[in-house]
Amino acid sequence: MRLLFVKEHLAWPRSSGHDVHCYHLMRGLADLGHTIALVTKSQPAEPALAGAALHSRWTFTSAPPPGPEVSLSLSWLQEKFRSYWGIEEQAIRTVGGLAQSFRADAVIVVGLNVLPYLGAVQQARRIWYAADEWVWHHLSLMQWWQPSTWAELRPALIKGMYEWAYGSLLDRIWVVSEADARAMRWVVGNRAIDVIANGVDGDHYRPLAIDPEPDTCTFWGRLDFEPNIQALQWFCRRIWPTLRRLRPQARFTIYGFQPTPTVLALANCDGVQLIADLPDLRQEIARHAVVVLPFVSGGGIKNKLLEAASMGRPIVCSRRAAEGLRYLNQPPFRIAHNPNDWVANLLQLWDDKAQRNDLGTTARNWVLQQHTWEAAAQLAAAGLERSLQEPSP
């Protein structure tokens, strides 16, 4: 198949889930023998595409101009959202023109605000790589006992209308979990939705021969992303004070990009350290005894859990963090259900090196079997082939 990916930006280092998803799925599909092209708004740094084996790549300004036969076909509401996202009509026509000249079997748009780019695609199948479903994302951030979170209802309604408005353009939608698929069907109706679980690069995220420092734990991620912020706030307020009282020497390190003032303030807590914008975290993660993922909101699959498992790190997480993962019976990490659980699990793992090693080994074996990008690419390709066997849109 000939597949044209559309993503406005591909950042390096890969600081967002969409950057991770897009790169690895392009690479996985290329490894399966499919011909992959990419068009972006800005030119990616070379390391962002290393190993992706792209046939062609363009930016919206460097691509050949579309012919006069390439025209937009947007409804009134679709046009309103095109304007809302600030997407230029010429860029939409450029995507339509590239789909023709590249002879794309499918055009795959990656991200949130990308659906208008499908407005001039005529013959190719139109795929939205949504990953997380955004209505569910915002609703998950709402907590009835915190009126300040009720403001999430407005973006949930806006994004729900947006998804619904563009649903008629879509031949397939890719999400990462069954929960996201259920929410997407509720919004857009009975569309073809494939659940393509996140994978992990097991060669890049591999165990390192570094002895962790005692009584330490760590968290990493984008620090301007609300589920990450809520997770850190909850952990620093509900769990960390108890741990510091019991273990005054305990240390918690936060890593990530673009920390907000809220996250910066958390670094003032006793025993908490923030290290921002570090491009490669692997050695730093290995120096910590336990990885903590205390999520209280958000959907999808947490890439950082897969990365930690691939590095053979012992993990303590909330039930929310484990949603969407594939495991049978006993999870390969500790799930803490309440503050007492959190404290007990961390103290136990801090004190028992053998348990940490066993949990880390089990986690790596699990993730390399159940969450690979090769398997994700095969699922994506199978769905595309089913769409190509259906009547032309």
C-alpha cells in the first residue's frame, strides 16, 4: 500500500504521544513493505525521522502546488472548525494534491486538529489516527468535588461537535484502547474503529547496569499536560508527605518538558526535585529504585509505563494508569488502590531488592510480548486492507 501521513509537527526529542505514535507506526508499516510518505507544516529535525525509511517527505510550502481539479468539500460546520483551528485552505488542497500525485491508497492524519486536512482527499481512504478520544479525555479531568475542573465540560462539548462534524469524512479511526473506542463510537457513530495499542522500542528502552539509589522514585512526561499535572499534584499532596515522614531521606524526581508554574511549585516540596528538558532520560530513570505513575485522570495508554517496563523498572501505578494494557490475571506491576496501598508498596519495594528485580524482569518480558510496534503496524495494515476492499468513498 501507498500511505501518506499528515502531521503538522514532529518534535525532537519526542515529547508527546502523537510524536511517538506517528514515528513508530510509519516505521512499522515501512518495515512491512508499505510505501510511506509524510507531509508536515514545519521541517522535522533529522533525528525525528531517523530509521523511518520514508519514500517521500514534504512540507506544505515545499510540496508541488495542487492542480485546479483539487477542490475543498466542507460542510458549513466543518468550515467553522477549519477556521477555529486556523488551518489554511491552501494546505488542505496541498494534501489533496499530494494524495493524487503520490497515488496514495490512504491518507492518515495524526493529531487533534488535523481532520480538516482530509477535506480535499478524493479517492484515497481517509484515516484519523486519533490515539486518545478527546471528549473522554476532558470528561476524565472533571472531578465533581472540585468546581475548578468543571470548566473541562466546555472543551469536551467543542471537541465532541468537531469529531461529529468530520465523522462523515472518515473511513477509519485509530485509537489506542477499548475505552477510547467506546467513547469515539458514542460521538461519531458506527464508524470503522481499530484499537491499535501503543508499542515500545525495546532496543532503545533496555535495562541498564546501574545500581539505583535507595529510597528513590521518579515520574516523567510532558509537564504541561493536565493528566500529568493532576497525577503529580495528587502524589505530592496525598502520598509523598507520609513517605517523607517515614523515610526522611526519600527523594522523588520529576523529569519532563515545559513545566507549568503548578509543577514548578511542586519542586518546593521536601525531597522533591524537578529536572526539566533533559533529552535522554534512560540513565536517570535507571538511578531510581521505583517508577511511580499516580494517574487520576486521562485516557489512552501511558507510554511512560511501557517505557519503564521495557527498561526493566519496578512500577507502582494507579488503576487509571493501567487502563488499556494487555495482561492476563496478575499485572506485571503493582497497582495501588488507595494512599495506604501506595505507601505500603513503595516501602516494600524500597526494602526488597529481589522483589524489585523480579518485578522489573517480569515487566520487560510482558511488554516485549504484548506491546510491540510491529504488532501495532500489522493491526493498522489489516484495517487499511479491509477498507480498500470496500467500495470507493
